[in-house]
Amino acid sequence: LDRCLKRFNETEPLYGYQQTLFPIVQGCTYKDLRKEAAKFIADKGADGNAIGGLAVGEPTEVMYEMIEVVNDILPTSKPRYLMGVGTPQNILEGIARGVDMFDCVMPTRNGRNAMLFTYEGTMNMRNKKWENDFSPIDIDGCETDLIYTKAYLHHLYKAQELLAMQIGSIHNLAFYLRLVKDARQHILQGDFASWKASVIEKLGR
């Protein structure tokens, strides 16, 4: 990391845009290693800090515990980015523990495979139950959700049309954006904890 930061600081930005670098806290599920890495990284004063190595099969509760360990050390004044996470529930639990930024393949990967996230739970659009359901994909969703029906999307997935994957991906990305926008609003309102609990109660852990 020291060599990396040295090289980064010596490199002139290209095309008139300043880049940034987030050091990554590692340490698997070992508290002592996580603490050591977090302290080392916190002292570097980077523009933001990343938390890595928690999206590769660890039990969910262990992941949450490691986030707490790390975020007790990383400065609250700098963005904290949890890498490769996750489900809507993971996102909300991460926010509750002080995470600011996320990235994950899940919205688009699941969208390509007919799994759509909603506030009412996950919909498998290949299921026969949607065959004659001509209601919008998600009445509270994005414009794409209102244009197409569940029955049509079900047909597209069954027919293996590429449009199905596009619609599923667009829906899931829009839902994730709505989720974090709603989370922000409830943080500002001061009722994030109760709102999160109600959402997770519907979605399941």
C-alpha cells in the first residue's frame, strides 16, 4: 500500500480529471487482522477507504460483525466502501453499520436470470404464476416497470429473448437506486432503524 500510494501521488492525472484511491481493508474473518489493517489504512489519510474480502462466502452475521470491527476504526469523515455486497438486506444492514458505498453484480446478474427484487420480495419471472398476470412489473417501480407486464416479461424469459435480460437488469438497478434513496430519506427523517426493520421483515434475512 505504501508503494501504491507513493506511485499514485507521483502520477499526474490524465484528461483534466483528478483520480482517487481507496485502500482496501482485508483480514478475512479475523478480528485482530481486520483491526490491524483498518488502523494502518486509517492513518494513510486517503480520500476514502474500502472494506474487502467479505463477499466470498462468509456467513452473513460474520460479515456484519467484521464491518462493525472495521468501521469502529475507519474515519467517519471519509467514504467507506463495502466491496462486492450484496442483497437488498445486506445493503441496508451495511448502511446501518456506517457503510456509504457499495458495488455488486447481483442486480444485473439476477436480472439476467429472471430474479427481480422488489419491496415485497424476490419474483422469479419464469414461474408459471406470472403467465396471465397483465399487471405492471412493479407498480411503484421505474418507467420500464410500468411499460411492460409480468406476463410479457415471463414470456420473454421463457422464449430466451435478450430483451428479458435487459428489462430485468433495468428493473433491479432501478430498485437498488430506489432502496438507497429511500434509506437516505429515512436517515434524514430519523427513523431509519424502524424503517429498515420493517423492510427486512418483509424481505426476510
